Amino acid sequence: GPPLCPPESALSVSRPTRCHRLQDSLFSSDSGFNNYRGILNWCVVMLILSNARLFLENLIKYGILVDPIQVVSLFLKDPYSWPALCLVIVANVFAVAAFQVEKRLAGALTEQAGLLLHVLNLATILCFPAAVALLLESITPVGSVLALMVYTILFLKLFSYRDVNLWCRERRARAKAKAGEQLPGKANGGTAQRMVSYPDNLTYRDLYYFLFAPTLCYELNFPRSPRIRKRFLLRRLLEMLFLTQLQVGLIQQWMVPTIQNSMKPFKDMDYSRIIERLLKLAVPNHLIWLIFFYWFFHSCMNAVAELMQFGDREFYRDWWNSESVTYFWQNWNIPVHKWCLRHFYKPMLRRGSSKWVARTGVFFASAFFHEYLVSIPLHMFRLWAFTGMMAQIPLAWIVSRFFQGNYGNAAVWLTLIIGQPVAVLMYVHDYYVLHYEAPVVGA
Amino acid sequence: GPPLCPPESALSVSRPTRCHRLQDSLFSSDSGFNNYRGILNWCVVMLILSNARLFLENLIKYGILVDPIQVVSLFLKDPYSWPALCLVIVANVFAVAAFQVEKRLAGALTEQAGLLLHVLNLATILCFPAAVALLLESITPVGSVLALMVYTILFLKLFSYRDVNLWCRERRARAKAKAGEQLPGKANGGTAQRMVSYPDNLTYRDLYYFLFAPTLCYELNFPRSPRIRKRFLLRRLLEMLFLTQLQVGLIQQWMVPTIQNSMKPFKDMDYSRIIERLLKLAVPNHLIWLIFFYWFFHSCMNAVAELMQFGDREFYRDWWNSESVTYFWQNWNIPVHKWCLRHFYKPMLRRGSSKWVARTGVFFASAFFHEYLVSIPLHMFRLWAFTGMMAQIPLAWIVSRFFQGNYGNAAVWLTLIIGQPVAVLMYVHDYYVLHYEAPVVGA
């Protein structure tokens, strides 16, 4: 630090008579001081302490609510009937159907007939599980969400499968027209790996590699990692195990009681209490979402990729530094973002749509799938998820218009932290009214 | 951002068949990525939201508790008797006594007699208000804390006044011995300001300038600021006004109910609830301490300094970046630190004490004054404040031994955030037991 009494040394024989000098306080703007790095540590300590207290308060109030057995009941109503699993197994039929159409398209089938068959197949992939989930009594909401997710992923993957094979056929046709041109697979040579070119890719092995690979975009030659790193895989598997437990524990111990406590204010339309409950729910909800993000996009996807020696591990980018809503949506979920860009946004631009229309189209599709994955399992069509996704367009405009830099980043965090629990409370409230209120009125 | 599909441009006629490349996830250590600046914004947003919720919860639970009239009752029991103010006015007697002793020391009085008179005067300054506060029924705890603080400051100032005048006399004697040597006041010439040299400084004007100046260390020629900046002064005065309101409001609305709620767990010795209450109290206590710090060390002291054209505005340094407990104590309260260094630590070293003994001496003196300012107003001798200050020595050793850099900084914050409410709860609990428990047992 700077010396206290500049004119004299500490232990000189002549005693210090001068010990003040003309200077400004550090907080005065004239001082030019701006080293506040201690504040970050302060924030971290305060956050940990506040949440330690909430954790302790929760334990005192509710005791231990974590119950692994109860989790099973979310997936199964009857231990001898596994409708969600059956649905997932049936999904293979649609994958095989798409494969067979492609196999025939590579041969004698016309493009029009192939398109029709693909459209029929893809439409069935979305409608069949929805119908089963709506009509079957024995399926649980959680089970049907999982089954619908598998079907949605299958839909996106087969859509990409068809698109890429179509592009390959178009390229082959052009290459035949201009004979002597290089084949696309050999264009970036120099790699030791043997490149597969159309139609050699049309094998079950290749299809199932793609269906299990952690990507939604089909490619004839995926980049492959040289070997399975056993330590890396083990770490990811342990993370998967531990974080699953943690998420279940946090939901049972923290989310469920908070949501249950917020039903009464909602019934009474007591606005200050609704906001208080909303803010109380925001913390565990956000924490669980962050853990889920790491668990799914880092642990699970890397584990799968490591097992399959899938080389491209970019499952997320640095969305935590987002200074705009658009940047967040472009960077938090790269598999979906890549799919939207390659099979929806760019094809729309190529067909002459404006950028704005194409972007709105992407958000519309995303809103549709969000609603699809929530409404059907809950047997409840409220459009909250749809509205939430569509609201991102004006929100993105507002944030980019009024907030830049760190303020933009804080605004994105705020919409994440607050937006999600609003949607959660909306659905839970409506679900509660539908299932627990009506009978009381009837009685 | 980086391009999604490096090998081809977005809208080329040939459709993209390659869109993956070999790369690591950002969280993998191999990626070398470490840009997490968004996390600071996340911390800030989370802290604001958590506290907004606590604020709302508090308002719903207690309603508005802020009551400016009630504040007056803390200072006065009887509106026609102002014992604390009378005590403060009487303090002038001791200042004048010290001045008269110095005046005579500059003349014919011997050093021994002067020392005796000064010791008597300084001892009375500490004992007289303590006796009044203990014996007088009409004085309130808050009133007597304020009076004792004024007397403590007076004690430190007059101690410094005596020391500096003694040094000047010693220097004068040496200068007379070695005739022809320069006088100290003229040693650093070149300043346009007329320098005062001993014994011309011994005037009431000079004494009262020092007594009101925001420093505890006497100097014959304080650095002076050229003019009173009216805008600066107005801003500081507005800050003083607003932050006083805020502190009173936060104490009434947040601290008092939390402390009251923590009495029952303390009585029952319910440890998990005691910890929960402690953590709950830590947040408002820390916030109020931070506001107090800014209010006192920036607003008040700068306002006084501006009014008096006092030039040295270094009332605090960057303690928020402290990586050790020692650094914190050396930097958060510069007037007291300067006094301790100049009139306690360095004189002890000059007398041959080791650094370790001198430092322990400083903490011991500080512990004494902390206890003095708490025990006497509360009429309760528990040594919690004394123990708290003395505990800083082993604490400083532990923190510097086991934590460095940001971890050290976090450890300092933790001791600040947790240490203070522990002491507060200790005193409040004992005060509560003494004043509200005993009668019930007797009844």
C-alpha cells in the first residue's frame, strides 16, 4: 500500500509532525479509482449465505421431503404397463419407414412420391404419440413428455435425413450433367478417414449412428474423435448420476413446497403475495435449470458423444455472456439452433423470404414444439408456452433497443430468471384448478 | 460469433452437407475457454431479486414499521432533559484544560508536571462520561453511546495534541542545541501557504479547528483545499439526509423484527434455528453496515472536510479488496488507523517493543474502546465486543495461513458478514434476558 506519512520514514529519530496530504476520497469521481474486484467475491459470499439460510429454513419447515420411491410413480402408474417405453420402441417403425423411402428414392422412386411418403411419415411421427398420450389412461404426464420428446427429436432428425439425402441427389444430378467435376466427398481430401459418398450412406448402421448421435443435423461423414477417453467418460457418467439426484432432490425439497404454497395466493388473486411467491420460486427454478443445462448439454451429450466417438462437442456456446435475447437463443442450445439454421432459416431465405419473416418462422416453429411438449402431456391447451416463445420476438427488440453491454446481459438474465417461473406457475395453477378445484365445486 | 458451417457460405447454391467439425465443449478444460464475465451480472441480478423478495415478504408479514417519531424516543426519555447533549457540551471543559496545560508547557511548566496534568485530564475524559452514563437514570442507551463516542474521539484527539506539541518542544530544544539548524516548519518550503510553527499554533482557533476536523492526528499545518465546492457539499449533505432515513428505515423494518424473532430460538437453545436466524440477520446487518460505512466515511466526513476546507480526504482505502484480515483493519477506518500507527504502534516500536507485541497492543486498545462503547450504555459487561476484537489476531493468522487471493478476500467478507451479527445477537440476547426475562421469573 502507499506510505502513510510520505515525508518521513517510519522509525526516524525525528518524530513525524506531518501525516496528512491533499487527496480525494476513493469514491469521489476525481480520485479516478475504479478497482472494485472485491465486489464479485462479496456477491458470491452473499449468494451462498442467503441460499444456505433458505436451505436451512426449508429443512426446518418441511423436514426432508426427498423420496426416491415417489419419483418412480411419476413415470409409471401401473408397474406392469410401460406405455411410454412402448411408444419409444414403436418409434423405430418410423425411422425404418424413412430409411426405406430414401433407399427407394436413391433407386427408381420419383421425387414427388418420395416427398409425399416423407410428409406422411413425418406427420404421423407428430400425431401418433400425441393421440396415444391423449387417449391412453395409463400414461403419466412425465412419461408422455419423455415419449413426445423422443418423437420430436426423431422428427427433426428424419427431416434433416431427408433434406441432406435430397441435396446429395441434386448434387449427383448436377455432377452427371457437368461430367468431370469432382465429387463433394473428395473435395476436402487430405483426411486419412475414408469418406462415404451418396448413396453408400444409406445403411441401417449409418441411420442408427445418426439417430443416437448428439446432433439433429444429418451428415454423410461426421467428424470422429480418435478414441474413447475412459477417464473423461467416467467423469461425465458420475456427473450424470450425481446431478440427476441433485435435481430430483431440489425439485422435491424446494420447488414442490413453494409451488404448493403459491396456490392459495393465486386462488385469492392476492397480487403482492403472488409476486412474492413468484420471486421465491424463481431461485430454485433457475438453479434447477442451470443444473439441468450442465447435466444435459455437458454431461449427457458429452458422454453419448464420447461413447460414439462423435467429434463435434459444440453443444452450447457462451450464452451466459449474452448481451441480447437473440444471442441467447443462438447460443444456448446448439443442436436445435444448427437444425433451425440449416433446415428452416436458410431454406426460407433461399426461397426468397426476408430475414425477419424467416426468423419469425423459426420462433413460431419453436413455440409450436414447446406447446406440443407441454399441452399434450397435461391434457390442457392454454398456449402459455406458445405465448412465452412468441413473446421472445418483441422482448428481443426491447432488450436490444434499450440495453447494451452489461445492462443487456443483466436484462437477459432477468428474463431467464423471471420468465420461466411465470410460465411454470401459469401451467401449475391451471392444472391445479382443473384437477383439484372442480370436484370440490361439484361436491 | 464463429461461422456455423465453415466450409461453405450461407446462401451458396450448393446446399451445405457438412456442418460439424472436431471441437470440444466450452466447459471441458481442453477448450481453454474462460470468459465467464456474464456470471458477475448473474450474481447481481440474483442478489437484487432475492432481496426484493425478502423485502416484499417482510412488508406482507409486518406491514410498514418505519416510524420517525419512535426514533426520537431512542435519544430522549424525557423531552425536557437532554443529558447526552449536556455531556457533550461539558466536554469543552476538558479540551480547554488540555489547551491550558500545553500553553503553560510552552512556557514555564515542567514536563513532569505537564505529563501528570495531561494524564489526569485524559483519564477523566474516559471516566467522567462513563460514570454519568452508569449513574444517570434519564440517559438512553443510544444517547450515552453518542456521548461516549464524542468523549472517545476527544480523548484520541487530545492525546495526539499533546504528543505533537511534545515532539515540537523536543525539536525546538534540539534546534537550540545545534544552533543554525533550520526550523521544522520551514523545512518543506516552496508552498505559498504561510506555515505555522511552535508555539504559534497554541491558539483556541487552531485547537477548535483540529477538534472539528475529520482527523484524529494533530498537525500544526493541515493541508487545506483551495475553496468550498458548493455542488460537492450539497451532494454530500443530500446523501447524509437520505442515507440516515434509509438506515433508520432498514433497522426498524428489517433488523428489529428479525432480532425479536430470534429471541425464542435463543431461549430454547434450538441450534438449527439459531443459525437460521443468524443468517437471516446477517443480510440486513451487513447492508446497514455498508450503508453506514458510506454514510459516515464518505458523506459525513467529506461534508465536514469540505466545510472546513480540510484537504486530506483519505478517510478509507480499498478495504473491499482485502485479501487478509490485517489489510482490512489497516484500510477501512483511516483516521483511527493513522492515530494508532502514529501515537501507539510506532512509539511502542521506538521504545523497543517487537512488532508482534505492538500489534497486539493496538488490538487490545481497540478491543477496550469497543467494549467501552457497548458495555457502559447497555449497563452490561459481557466482553463480547472485547473478545470479538481480540479474536481478530488469531483470525488474521488463520486467514493469511490458509487463504490467498480471491479466497482470502471471500474469507474476509465472510468474517465481516457473519462476525458482526454474532456479536449483535449476543448482546441483544443478554440484554433481553436481563431486562425482560428476570421479572417474569420473579412473578
